Amino acid sequence: MGNEIAIQAEHLTKEYILYKNQKDRMAGFFLGKHGKPFYALKDVSFMVNRGDSVGLIGMNGSGKSTLSNIIAGLSQPTSGIITTKGTSSIIAIASGLNPYLTGEENIELKGLMMGFGKDKIKAMKEGVLEFSEIGEFIHQPVKSYSSGMKSRLGFAISINIDPDILLIDEALSVGDAAFAQKCLKAMNSFRENGKTIVFVSHSSKQVAGFCNKVIWLEYGRLRAYGEAEQVTSAYDAFLLNYNKWSKEEKEEYKQRMM
């Protein structure tokens, strides 16, 4: 199991074109004039084995969410290849939830999209309601939910789908500590069953405690990939120095990296 590849990324690049204003954007669309390229990811390659729990760390704007969305199939790279084995499900605040549908309708929709039958969807509903603990709000439109409730529902749905690859994008950063512990317990159970987890978090301590490997992204580039303790220690040391820099030094470093 340990040598079976679950995720393989080969030279992933995600490029966006930035325009100064709407007029330039329209000129770009109709006249082919180019704006300024921005690389959310550039030439990122790595391999994840089945059963690995991989942390994704990096400062804001480093490309963590972009990469997790590409792994989940919600976004396509501009160039490069991403290969995943088995089903995947992403947990992010409100990710994949239709705000105009109720919680219950969102569960049914997700079940139908996964090809589940009536009995499986019914069992899934019961599991989601029990895990999420959102009570009667299950019958209310998701747009009326707090960010914590959306996260609860999203996490509960993904866990009950039981995918081969589970991606968690900052979903534990909202809500109460007790529910976060409940989620971590579920993630541990998921991991013990040989599933693959990609865990996006700003907390290097949380990542080091849960993951066996860590990917460190910086301004869209792969800064490091390896054993969790080693990479998180290097990242913490970098942040310690980075936070001492002046605004000008930080901007110079950003431009150099990009």
C-alpha cells in the first residue's frame, strides 16, 4: 500500500492574466492584447503515496488552495499533468455547497453526483446530520449558515462520502475547538483505513502533529517537500526571520521569488 501512488503532479503551472481595469480586460478579450501574467503555481512536481497524510503549508498567496483545487479536479492547470487514483473530495468553507439549497438538498445533490442510490443517500443523510450537529438548520438554505456551520456541513458530507483522497482546506480554522477535535479524530480514522489526506493549514504545529509529509509552497513554487518535522521546522525558522524584515525587504523578496 505504501508504494502505491495516489497523487502525482508533473510540472504543474497555473497562470492567470491580470489587467489594470475592465477596459484593458475587454481589449484583451476582443483584441488579444496581453495583460500581466501571474503564476499561482509554477513548475510544481511531487508524488504522494496511498496512505500518506500530506500537509500543505505556506504564506498567504503561496498557491495552497490553487493546488488543492487542482488535485480535487475543481480547477485545471494551465500546463503540466495531475494524476489521482480513486475518488477525491475537498473540504473548504462552503466549497461545493449550493447556497440556495438547504443542507439536506445539498447532501442529496452530492450523493446523486457520486452515483449513490436511494438507500445510500438516506444513510449518508443520517451520518451527516449526526456528525455535523447542525440540527434543524439542515432544512434551511446554506446561505443562512455561519462559516462554522458551512464548514461542519462540508466536513460531514465529505467524511460520509468516504473518498480515497480527502482534501481539507482551512476547514478546521472556523468553528469551535471541540468540533475541530472531532474532525481530527475522524481524519485519524480515515488515515488508519489507508486513505490519503491532503491537509491545508496555516498552523505548522497542527500539520506536524497530524501529517507524515509536508509540501511547502512559496509564491507558487515548491520550496520543499519531505518529512513533516523537517519541513515544518525549516518553515518556522523562515517565518521567524521573515517577520523581522522591513516592508521593502518583504516586497523585494516577493518579486525575486515570483
